[in-house]
Amino acid sequence: MKQLAHRTGAIISTVCLEVFFLSSLFVVIQGEPESIVMVKSLIAMPGLLIFIPAIAVAGATGLSFSTSKSGCIVGQKRKRMPFIGISALLILLPAAVVLNLWASVGSFDNRFYLLQALELVAGVITIVLMIMNIRAGRKLKRK
């Protein structure tokens, strides 16, 4: 059951980040303020309500697995997790909230686009790390 929760949390949180990234990138390139407001609003609510529990479940169950297992693959996953957690907690989550707030009041200035760029960079790095962890988990499952 714990493996299913871990797998589900990892997949849902990764897919959420991918959807957030692609939709943000698309609407910012498109440049229509109404679309940006809508996407930022949907990412904040319900997006974060799906993403936060999913990544918490993936992280907590992953941590519980890593204490009972060892090896190169587990070590690699363990090393990536702090970066994923820090990025999600200290960059992606606050950026999503602030960008939603700024978009809702029509504040599309340099601050908005600078923070959006930071969020996109952090998002793609986090997505890559999460996909690497999912692949590593699949290798562990096969062994």
C-alpha cells in the first residue's frame, strides 16, 4: 500500500508540475492578460491543492523507504530529494501564489516576468529531478 501511495504521489506531483510549467509558458508567450490570469488562478486553486499533498506523500513515503534500503540508486534518489523539496517549498509554491496575486490585479510588469522566469527555471529543474527519481524507482522495482 505504501508503494502505491508513493508511486501515485510521485506521478501526480510530476504531472502537476509539467502542466503548470507548460500552461504558464504557453500563456506568457501568448501574452493575453486574461489567459495569464486564468492559468495563474487555476494553478493556485485547485492546482496547489492537488500538488502539495501529492508531493508530500511522495516525499514522506520515499523517505520511509530510503531508511530501510541502501545502494547506489537509493543514494541518488536520496540526494535529489532535498533539491526537489527546497525548490517546491521555497520557490515554486511562493511564486505560484505571488504570480496569481499579481496577475489578478493586472500587475504584468518586470517583476512579474522576472518571477515567472525564475519559476519556469526552477520548475524545469524540479521536473527533471522528479523524472530522474521516477526512473530510478522503476529500476529499483525491477531488481
